[in-house]
Amino acid sequence: EDQVTQSPEALRLQEGESSSLNCSYTVSGLRGLFWYRQDPGKGPEFLFTLYSAGEEKEKERLKATLTKKESFLHITAPKPEDSATYLCAVTGGTSYGKLTFGQGTILTVHP
Amino acid sequence: NAGVTQTPKFRVLKTGQSMTLLCAQDMNHEYMYWYRQDPGMGLRLIHYSVGEGTTAKGEVPDGYNVSRLKKQNFLLGLESAAPSQTSVYFCASSSGRNYLMNTEAFFGQGTRLTVV
């Protein structure tokens, strides 16, 4: 069964203080690892897709990386508007099309 | 471009009542999903579909039924609502691309359901 574990559950940063969020996964035959951002009262918003170990994607202050067992979302010099819940999800080869999420990391950036 | 639209946005049900949540997508996507989100528990998959006429169980399917009679629509039914089904429900869809590389899913804005 596909499993996704995110850490930490919550992270509080000062504006400009860089850090990383972790997503550990167990899946048979990774078909995609996805990062989403969710603001309160809204649906998740897609950020990145990673398919193979060593792959990296960047968007503004965010950079996602992937190894065979985990993914990191690096946040460089965060701003208060980066405050949100960040979700990680995977699809694997044993359950065709099934998309499994982790519990998320609540990020708060203080000015 | 509407994307993924959920109907209704809010609903209050009495225990034992039934209702159907409608999800519609206009992106010609093959895959569709229903999730529930509860505080501290993330997004949990209820049911999903990899094409018109197909459905499959997710992590928490009990008490729910689904149908995908048309490619663009995915319906979630509660036959006899219980207070434990109070939650925020999200629908999502993705193109699927191919068996080896799944594409990202796009989400609706959610339905907030309260069962009293």
C-alpha cells in the first residue's frame, strides 16, 4: 500500500529564514510525486511534479527535489505570503491512477 | 475556463438523510477523485475513477457510493448520512497521461458538509 509521511507537522519561520519540508514515501513503482499548496478554505493548488530520483524543479522561492525514498521542498528567503499548508502526494504502479496524500506541513512565516 | 466545479459548496444534513455531491470538469480528464479532509488528517481518498464507467475504492470508502456515467462528471453519494461524515469534500481530476507517468490533479474549491 502506498504511504506518504510529511514532516514537520508545523513549521514557523521568520521572514527570510530558509528551511526545508520533508516528504517520505513508500510506493511500488513511482509514477509521480506531487507538491501542492493549500490556503485556508480553498482547494489544493498544484506546484510541482517529480518523476525520477535526482530530478529538481524550481518556482520562485520554492525548489523541490526527489530521491528514491523522499522529497524535499526547499523554501529560500520565505515571505509571509508563503504561509500555507504544503501537501505531498504520490501515484504508484500497483494501484493504477490512485493518488495518495500525506498529512501536510503547516508553514507560518512571520514578518 | 471553469476547471473543476463542485456543487453544492455548503450543505447541512440531518442524520439519516441522503444527498449527492456533483463534480464536473471541463478539461476532458480521464481520472477523477473524491477526497475528504478533516483537521489533522490530511486528504483521504474515498473513491476514484480512471475512466468513464469505472470506479475504485480508496482509503475510506465505507458509507459512500460513486458513479461516473459521463466522462466529465463524478458523483459522490451518501445514502444515510452520519455525523462522522461531517467534513470538507474535495473533487479532483487529472489527464492521467499514460500508465508510466501520471500527471498532476486539479482540485475543486470543496464542499463543506455538516451532518447534525
